[in-house]
Amino acid sequence: MLIPRRFTDTAFAWLFRVFSFTGAAALGAIVVFIFVQGAEPFLFPTSRVIRLVTERLDRVTVNGQVYENHQGFIELPWDTDTVTVQFVNRRGSTNHEEIELVFRLAPERGRPGRAGTTLLHPIEAGDGTVTFPDAYTTSVSYPGAMAGLQEKIHIILPEPPYSFFAFLSGSAWLPTDMKVYGILPMIMGSVFVCLGALLLGVPIAILCALFMSEFMPPKLAGVFRSGVELLAGIPSVVYGFFGLMVIVPLIKDTFKTPAGNSLLAAVIVLAIMILPTIIAVSEKCLKAVPRSRREASLALGASKMQTAFNVVLPHAGSGVMAAIILGFSRAVGETMAVILVAGNSVQMINSPLQSVRTMTATIALEMGYAAERHANMLFSIGIVLLIMVFALNGLVMFLRRRGEVSGE
């Protein structure tokens, strides 16, 4: 029995709607998740409590409350003025000493939602050794019952919300110890790498596209077109490995630098990578120019070269510009190739031979071990990248519509 065609058309129509809605919902959920995670460091503190961690202490008293064999955090209100810790320090089998450790704090009570507090100095630690693993953690160590095993108290203060202005304009990226998150060197590094790749790759790509569409025989142009499409499908890690093994040593030997991993190496590799995208899109736009425009120019006495540069290229200008922006979008989002050749040093550079780090490289390099605010800051970098890509895509759509209107 055959199923009525109307029934199958309706079923497939609903199936397409379900898949379209699911895809749009999944994409929207991903974007919302990234924005929520990335906005959290600028709106909320890392915690609304003060946390204490003890090591090798069987019994400890914190602000009058006794904890025995405690595992994990001991949490206190963030606006606590004084944290008093009492425990028995076992220096040997017979030498037991009662220790009282006092931390004095200065909570910002005027801003309860921000949970800001500061540890006052000096710390009353007696014979203990005071260290600062990071900007919001203080550790005090005492000799333990066995040599090499120390009894330790760690007090962890909440990090207040981070300044968004400091995030965008800061020049230091020290997430593990100083808790400083400035991405201006990464933004500038990404911009320099992408602009350099465009300056190097766009003229070559446009000339190749013009040659394929205007001067090359159709059959030979088809062969070259297939080669360009094949280059577009090569994984970026292959380009990066090529740059690491060929371009980086070449730069090192040519300019006599300590290392060839630099902005220049990243620019060259990205310029090679964006060539297939710009050539393929530009060539299609150039081929779409009406033949009558070419014939009119030739009839007026212009040469084929003059026609290509003065008639065909300007007529396809919006499409070529869209191709350039698409190439720029790929350069902005490139990660693996840049990691292999750029050197990945967070610094404000003043020479193309210096090492540079991009925003995508930072996310890829640090997401594996980042935690808490550090991980959220990587999501914040992702938000900056998303905004840049959205802006570029919007520019592509605008140029495409303007080209369609001018074509009419």
C-alpha cells in the first residue's frame, strides 16, 4: 500500500521544522552559556565566604568552633573581622605546643553584594612561615611531628568582581598567582596577525582570482580551481606544522634571532591559509560579472588587462570585499597553526620578530588546567571573539546586500 504523497510531504515538513528548531536552540544555548560564564567574573565575586583549608591537623578550633579530622573547606562569613585558629603543633613525640594563629581582615561592608575583604598585615604567626601562593591566598606553615611534613593553614579570600575596563585595557595576564587578567596584548596580537595576513595574502589572492577568471583557459582554470578547493580542505595543524618546520627556521636564520617563533611567522602561515578562501569566493564573484561589461570595454579599445582591472574587478568589488572579510574571519578564529609558530608570549610587541599570543591561542593553551575565575575569564575572551566574528559576519551580509542592490 502506497503512502499518500500529501502525508509524506507533511511529515517531512514537520521533520525539517523539528531539526531546524533543535539546531537553532542548540546554537542559542551554546551562545547563552558562553555569555553567562564569561559575564560572571565582572558581576559576582568568586565566593561569598572566607575559606580555610588545613593540612595534617587532626583537631583545630576556628573562631571557637572545633573541627576534628576535617576534610575540605572551613567556611566563614565574608565580612568576618578576625579569624582565630587554635591547634596543637606536634614537633616531636613529647614536644606539643598550643598554637594560636590570628588573621585580621578588613571587609568592605558598604558593598555586601561584592564580598570584598582584605587581609591586614602583619600576620600574627609566631614561629610559623608565612607564604602567599597567590594574590588571594595566604599560607602559614609550622614544623610537623616528622621531618619534611609541615602542618599548614591556608586562608582563601573571595575575589571581588573584576573590572571590565581593566580586562580589556590591561597589559598583564597573570591568572595563577597575581590574579590579573588583562587581554590587551592578546587583542593587539590577534589584530596584528590578522591584518598582517590580509596585507600579505589579499593582493596575491585577488591577482590569482583575476588570472583564473579572465586570462586562464577554462579547462586549466578548472584544474586550478580544484587545487584551490583542495588547499581549503587541508587541516590547519598541517599548515602550522609546515610553518614550524620551514618558516620558523627560515626566519631565525635570515634575521639572526634567538627563535623564529614570531609575529612574522604567524602572519606568513595565516596568509597562506586564507588564500584558498579568498581566491575561491573572489573568482566566483568575478565570473559572475556580465559578459556585456567586458565586451563594452573591449569595444571601446581597452586591453584585456585594462578591462580586468578597471571594469571587472570594480564591478565585483562587493563580492571581493566579502571574500576578504571571510578570510579575515578565518584568520581571527585560527588556533592550532598560530600556537605552533607564534611563540605565545603575552606581551606588547614593537617588532614583527617578537613572540606574540592571540586570544584563541590563550583559550586553547589554558583551558585544560584553568579553574574558577581563570576558566570564566577564558569564556570572557570567547565573548570578545564572538563579538568580533558577529561584527564581521554582519559586515559580510551588508556588503552582499549592497552588491545585490547595485547589481539590479
